[in-house]
Amino acid sequence: MSFAALALLVAALAFALLCAWARRRELAGMEQAVTQQRAAERRGSARAQLQHPFVDLSRCLGCGKCVEACPEAGVLQMVHGQAAVVNGARCVGHAACERECPVGAITVTLADAGERRDVPALSPELEAIGTPGLFLAGEVTAHALIHVAIGQGVQAVDTIARRLAPDPQSAAPGSEARAHDAPLDLAIVGAGPAGLAAALEAKRQGLRFVVLEHESSLGGTVAKYPRKKLVVTRPIELPLHGRVLQHEFVKEELVALWQSIAACHALPIEHGHELREVHRTDPTERVVSDATADHSATFELVTSRATVRARFVVLALGRRGLPRRLGVPGEELAKVAYSLQDARAYQRRRVLVVGGGESAVEAAVGLAEQPGTEVILSYRQDGFFRLRPESEARLGEQVRARRVRLLLQSEVTAITPERVDLALKRGEVVEPLTVANDDLFVLAGGTPPFPLLERAGVSFDPALRPPPRAVAEQGSGLLRALAIGFLLASGAFAFALWHRDYYTLPARSRPLHASHEWLRPSDGIGLAFGIAAAALVVVNLLYVVRRGARGRFALGSLQAWMTSHVATGILAFLLAALHAALDPRDSVGGHSFLALGLLLLTGAVGRYLYAWLPRAANGRELALAEARAKLAAITRPDGSEPPFFAKARAQVVALVEAQPWRGTFLHRIGALLSTQQSLRRALRTLAEQGARDGVAPADVKRALALARRAHRAALMIARFEELRALASSWRFLHRWLAALMVLLVAIHVGCALLYGGGP
């Protein structure tokens, strides 16, 4: 065996080993992601409450940048080589995934927007449709991010100021004094991020306004966070204050910043005002189009302390509203609280925390860290589905250390001064439990202020809301790539056609041609083509650098870089062909040109394979989920469920879990071949079970058809996975070809610098 053959064998075995190792890691990660996805579906946390990411499988190329960019870990995972929503309930609408996707395959929009009755109908200016002069901003608009709330507060007041500008009744700039015989220009309800931003903009615009706040402190929902809770936001721009570059605060830092800004600009904030009613002085005027509405009417805001009149209103009062109550005997006792400000005040106490969200878990963990404090966390579900992974990990540590006692599937039934009674669900059995208790924190969310908003004139009719951004499949991007390639190739062909008298000559005759001096590879425009091709190769490889960049170092959108990657790859090949005078030879330069052509070909073929196969596999996942959902919906006409249906569901789960995630390639192929026999046995067992239970034949037939459909979907998923393994190997080949091409180009450039200048 020659040295070259031995080296080639070692390289081939190393490549195969690397592919197998990468494939094993990918399958393990995918199994975990699919398990999490199905657990989230069972708990009802697969979809977000407000903003939700939608993945266009026809465009997703599996780069994973959206998963890396998402600051809320666990929302997105890679499944079958494409992004998939696993825990949608953790999404809060950062939209970092959307900004980082290189092909525009992911969109963050409102979940179930066409059906929801908890989202207000607002104009693009954030004005309540049908009630001119009433604006909403912040979390109440179904957007939970701080920087979005600030932008909405500024936008609403800017619109109001423009409407008031030509009005002589409006006060002169700089006047905040309240006239007794005239309404204010603006009343802002809520001193959270949206309300404070609206107040700063109103101050900047010179409006007469007041801010009405229920609590004794600023900050809205943020002020109710547990002590030292980390708050993450994007750099924000505040009127009068300027840009806040810091993007990570603990709760106390952020609240202190807002308090200092409010004090510095003397914002007219009045505390202790619980809003009870908002109504126009002309309640008969209700219009759908606000563009031509009469804005001369005023609003009356009735609070727990006063009645305030204003020409415009900005409601920035959040979605939480009043704390959610348990509705059990003893809830009026003094030991029951609905927020935790400082856990240090509860040392050596017996504390029960009720709830399963971030606030409840963080409160339980904070209390458990206090010396001598006994903590019990009660949650009515069988698991947590809205928690950040960090919070879940911290809770797990406290539970394992026995500083927190976790009671899942439990509910409080009664409260007394010395104890709390609970009901624990254990399967189909409910067991009573009594625990000694000093303090009880109910952190189960709040009751949204929707009835108050509806009385004020805010509609929640989906038909009145502007249509959300369309989330439609846009194609694989092949048309754009082909268009780019066609235009560039047409330009190169036109140039070659223009000089066809030179390019069609045999190589030995070209030195005698008049154009040889400037078309040959070593001089003139021919050399310029080579230099440009080498430069384009460098620019093309910068896409890899951009993919790994984060934060402020990520120049430009990844989508633009992806387009550049395609365009520069094609153009580099065309320029290299012209540089070689359309006659690449058996040399280092010719070999680098060949490697560049193979790289272009493997990139195009791999892009097609890697887009189509994962899309097919994930499409089967959707079909499988649909079959499981339909099977779960089958019951008797009276709503009862015989054992047959539970057995059928369990059989579908078994068929799904039989997907060959583990084992060798041959083992997985063997599992695929034995599935038909397994299916026949399962269907026969189900049919016998249905007959014993006296289930209607139509229902049995329907259940068997769904089980068969689920089995077929699971089988196709497994087959596509094996094909995708080949596509993954093709991607590795593309990367190694890229490395070889770069090496050959570098050698070619070096040789040209040392020995160039010949004919």
C-alpha cells in the first residue's frame, strides 16, 4: 500500500468516525427535545400566552441561530435538523430569534390572534377602536417586554401631542399647573415602564397631565418582583433622560433608576389612586374610524381618592389587575399576602407559597435561603411549565436539600391562624393534608382588568383588531438563489461572449492575440479577476464568523449575510473562471478552481437535501401530534371514557416511543423492518379490548384508524431521520471541501506571488 493510499484511508476513517460521533450527539439531543416537546403539550405549555414564535419549515435551513439567540432557554430546540417550538409558554416576545434567522423562517407574533378575547382592539396609534382619545400602552396591549412598553408609552403621547398642537385650549409649553375649570390634556394611569415613559414624553411636549398610580411605589409589575431578582431588557431610550445602555438590572437598581428620573423631572405622580371607572362625558359618541372623530370630548376617571377630568387618557395599568384569590375560608386573615417584597423578614417562620409561576418559585427559593424558615410550595398542576431553566434548577436544589417541600397537584381548601388545609390529588384519589403555618403567600397571578377596560370603551372583539402579521410559508428561498445565480452567470457569459474571439482560441494561440496582455491570468483584467475572486472567498468565509458573533459585534442581519454568502460564492466561481481564461489547467490554480466548483455544487445540493428532509420529518411530527390530539378527544356521547380509549392512547404513545433514536444504524434498520408485525399485534389487541368494553364499533374503527395513522407517521419520521443522517454527512463533506479549497487558494496565491509574471 502506497503512502498516499494509507493517508487517504486514515482520512476516510477519521471522517466516518467524526460523522458517527456527531450523529450520536444529535440523536441524543433530539430525543431530549422531542420528550420535552411532548411533555409541554401534555401540560398545555407548548404555546405561549402572548407572543409566540412560528417556524416556517419550508425555509428553515437548520443553522440553529434562533436557538442560540433566544434569551429564554428551552423555548426553541433543534428537532430533525430544524428549529421547533418546545416550551412556547416561556416565550415573552424578545424576537431575537426572528432578528437572527438568516432566511426569515421564524416570526414572533401573537398566538391565536384571530380567536383571542383577551387582546384589546387598538389602532396602529394604540388608540381604542371605537373610543377616540383613549390609548393603551404596556403589558395590557399583550406585549410583555419593558422596551416595548416604553416605546408604546412614548408613541401614544406623541400622537396625543400632535392632535393637541393646533388647539388653542391646550396649555402653553412648560405649564403643568392644573386648572380647576378646564380638563387636563392627559391622564396617565399606571407608573410602570409604559406610564413613566408616557409621563416623560408628556413633560417634554409641555402637556398638562397627571399620573395616577395605585401602589405606593413606582415600577408596576417590576416593583412586585422578589428582592434582587434579575431583570433583563434591551438598551432603551427615555425622553428627557436619554439612552440607557445597561441591559441587566436587579429589581432594586431598575426601580431606583425610575425613581431618580421621576424626581429629577418632577413628574406629577399621585399614589394611592385605585382606578374604578373611566367614561367619556359624551357616552353616546361611538365610532369605528377615529381618523375623523371629534376629540373635543373629555374623560372622567373615578378613583378611590378623586375624580379626574382629562381630554386624553393613557391606560398603562398592566394585565395583572387585582391579585388572584383562592376563594377559601380564612383567606381574609392577616397572615395571607399576595406579594413578597423582602424574604429576610420571614426568618424562622413556617411559610406556604401557592403558585407555579416565576414569582411563586422565586419567592419559595428566597424564603428557603433564610435561616430557620420552613417552606412548602403548593401548585395545582403536576409540573412546572412556565419556568426559566435557571429558576427550575434553583428550586430543584432547594427541594433536594429539603429546604423546600414541594406539593404538586395540591390545592388549599381552608386557612386558620395556625394551619392550612390542603387537598392532594394522587392519581384518582384526593387526600386531605393539614400543615402548621405562620404565613401564606398566594402568588397565583392576577385577575386581568378586562371588565374595567370594557366599561371604559375598550373592545376585545377579534374582528375589530387589525390583522396580525401573516405567518405563511414563503418557499425554500430557492427562487432567490437561482435569480442571483442567473444574473451573475449572465453577466459573466456576456463578458465571455464579448471576447469570444480570444476565449475560443486554443491555449497555444492566445499569446498572439491582441487582447492577451490584459485578459491573461497574470496581468491586466485577468489578474484583477483573480484578485477579486480571492477577496470574495474571504468575504464568503466571513459568513461563518458572523454566524458565531453575538451582541454588538454582530454587524448586520444574518439574513443579509446569508444572501451575501450565496452571492459571493457564485461570483467567486465565475470570476475564477474568467481569471483562468476559461481554461483551468492541471496546476494548483486549476485544482483550487475545481475545489471551488465542487464546493458550490455540494453547497447547493446539500442545501436542498437539508431543507427538504427535515421539513418532511417535522411535517410527520405535526401529523403525529394531530393523531394523538384526535385520539384524546374521543369519548362516549355522555362524556365518559371507558378503559379502551386510555388503552388506545397508551398504544399510540408506545408506537411513538418505539422510534429508533438509539442503537447502531443496522439496529435501527432492523427496528424499522419489524414495525408492521408490531402494528398488527397492537391493532388486534385494541380491537379485542374495544369488544370487551362494549365500545361502539364506529368508535373502535376510528381509534384503530388513528393508531394506524400515528404508527405510519412515526415510521416515516424514523425513515426520514436515516436519510437525514446522509444529508448531515454531506454537510460535513461541504465543510471539509471548504477547508481544502481555502488551502489550495492560499497555495495558488503564494505561488503566483513568487513565480507569477509569465505568459
